[in-house]
Amino acid sequence: MVTSTFGVALGGAAGVALGFVLGMHLARMPERNRVERWLRTVVCIAAGAPPLAFALMMPYATLQRAFAALVLVFPLVTMMAEILVRRVPREVSDAALALGVPRWRALLIAVLPCAWPQIARGVAIVFTVVLFHLQGSFYETDAGGSLGQTTQDAITSLRLLVWTIASLALYALLRPFLSSLKLFR
Amino acid sequence: MNDAARVKMHARGLHAFYGRKEALCNVTLPIIDKRVTAIIGPSECGKSTFVRCLNRMHELGEGASVRGEVLLNGSDIYASGLDPAPLRRRVGLIAKRPNVFPTMNVRENVLSGLRLNGIVPADSDEVVERCLKRVSLWIDTKDRLLEPAVSLSIGEQQRLCIARTLALEPEVILMDEPCSLLDPIATAKIEDLLRDLCDTCAVLVVTHSVQQAARVSDFAAFFLLGALVEYSDTDTLFTKPGDARTEDYLTGRFG
């Protein structure tokens, strides 16, 4: 259980970091060249792939769980960060740029704080989704055990329910804290 | 010293484009130091584009480009390899709509230009007080410095934006219709401020209001369809315009 959690947390954190950087990049770079177009395509495919990837990878080892979490998290965080940064009024970045601030600094210090509460909330939701997908891998499977198929299904359903409720409860608990976060101030 | 010798900025043969569309056509216009220059003209005549060309904000737009030269103290700001960021600190731009940083309080907004550029003032309280006093906002905000900047009225926010620019001690201040969203009282305060600002720097103000241009400026230019029609001192332009189109605009026949 502990190693499972560690693997998912590690992969999830890496996915958030990767998704965040890609999202920031795409938010300020319109579809100008091949790299941006290629990145968008990869992110879109990856966003649709997680359940399939999860099924193929059977993530029951710590590293596999971490990789599965990474694959699940990064496209969602990328798309979310891009959309939320784009929603910040252009006047904010223009104001910073007109003060002689370089582009990336303007994005990080002036634009991002405006989008940060929503991004933090979005990351919490993404983690809820990840926990939902990976909940089965937190337990050792015992397909050849004494339990019958019906009982197995019932236990799986119960686990699913428990993890969903736990994820939503975690999100609800963290929500006020995440909303009040004001980084880069 | 005559005005010709005190040219702070000089646009020469300036063309600006949005993609293939030419928004400015061969504009040549001097901006005199320690004077207010007003640009008037109907909508879509290239006034704002011209102003944005002067501190290289125009080129940030998708597909936007510039041809020609703009001299600041005799040096071309479009010279190849020149970093636009330091230039923008020297040539401040005040937008039409107040654009305070919504996540910062009043004090942080005044210091934002310095802080975002990595400059740490020796006495930040003194900078805040000096800049807010300069824009006549100190009395109204000295007890609200830690309140969010968005809690101020629109007129106060606009003056806060000017204070934020003044903290960087620019050599030229460009104002793109700074009073277009303000009521007459707030407009009067900005107009008073324009006169004070030109004690230390050159001021260029874009306005839709012919009356405002007549009230506040020393020099005036009339733009039409992306071209500069006429430029002269304000008295001459308003009393003896040299071009029939200028006269038609000033007398309200179009625009």
C-alpha cells in the first residue's frame, strides 16, 4: 500500500510538473510551427489514451504505477494549464510587458498568479481522476484465490466506491486551502 | 533651446502591418521633450498602432511587423539585436483600460515595475509615497495601501497605472486614450497630471476628444486612414489647419 502510494505520488508529481511546463509553453505559443502542432497532437492523443495505457501496462509494480500516473496526469494538466492561462486577460501580460518585463518573467510573475487558484483546483481534480483509475492497483490481486468471481466483482466495486468517495472527500477538504493559495507574491 | 533641438523621439518613415494589412503608412513625427503631444483622429486611423510602435509593443501581436525607424535620443529602437525590454522601461505605455495587476495590492502595484524587473529600491516606502503623490492618489490611498488594487475606482486605477509607470522613471510616457472610460472629474485629474508629467519627460497622448487635445497639448497631430495628415503646434492646428481634412474633422464634418 505504501509503495503503491509512493509510486502514484511520484508519477503524479512528475506528470504535474511536465504538464505545467508544457501548458505554459502552449498557452503563450500559438500554433506557429511544427513543434507546437506536434506537442498539441501528442497531448490530445495522450489525454484519450490513459484507460487503454493503464490496461496494457497492468501497473502493479511501483515504477509501472508511477509511469501510469505520469501518463494519466500530464496531458490533463497540460490542457488545463493552457486553457486557464489563456483565460487570464491579455491586459495583464501586456501591462507587465509594457513595464519592460521579459516574456517568461511576465508569464510567471504577473499572469500565473491570476490563474493559480484555478490551476491548483484543477490539479486536485486530476489527482482524483488518477486515484479513480489506479485504485485497483493499490491492492494485491488474487485472481486464483478462494473467492468466487461474484465476490471478487463485489469487492472491486466496493473498492471503487470507497476510493471515489475518498478522492472526492480529499478534494473537498483541500479546496478551501487550494483556493486561498497565492503563490509568487 | 528651440523645440526642434529638443526632439526626444522621432518616428521616420514608419510603416506598421498586421499581417499584410498596412495600418500605418509612412509616418514621420517628432515628439518634443518636456512637452505634451496629442494625436487625434477617427477610429481605426492608426493612432494606437503608432503609440504601440514607439515602445515596441506592436510587434508582440500575431503577424505584426514594423518598417522604418524610431529614434530615441538619436538611437534607432528598431536596430537589429536590440532588446526591447530595457526600451520599454524608458518609454512607458498607459493603456486605454486601467490594467492593474489583480493579484497585487496598491503598494505592490506601484512597485511592480521595479520588482518584476528585479530592481530593489533602497527605500520602497519612499518610492510608493512619491509616485502616489505625483498622481494625486496618496491622500486617498495612504490608508489602503494593502488593499487589492482592483478595489479602487476606475479613475484611481488609471492613476495607479501611471504611478506604476512613473516608478521606473521613464523618459517618455505614451498614453493611449487614458480618459476614455473615465467620468469628467477623473478626466480632469488626469489632464492636470499630464501637465505635471511633462516637467520631467515627454508625453504623447492619444485622444478621441478634440477638446481635450486642445486643452492639454503643446503639439498636435491629425491621423487619417493610417497616415499622418498634419502636425503642428496645437494653436496653429486648431485655429489655422493647413489641410482641408483636418478642418473637416475639427469642425465635426466627419469622424
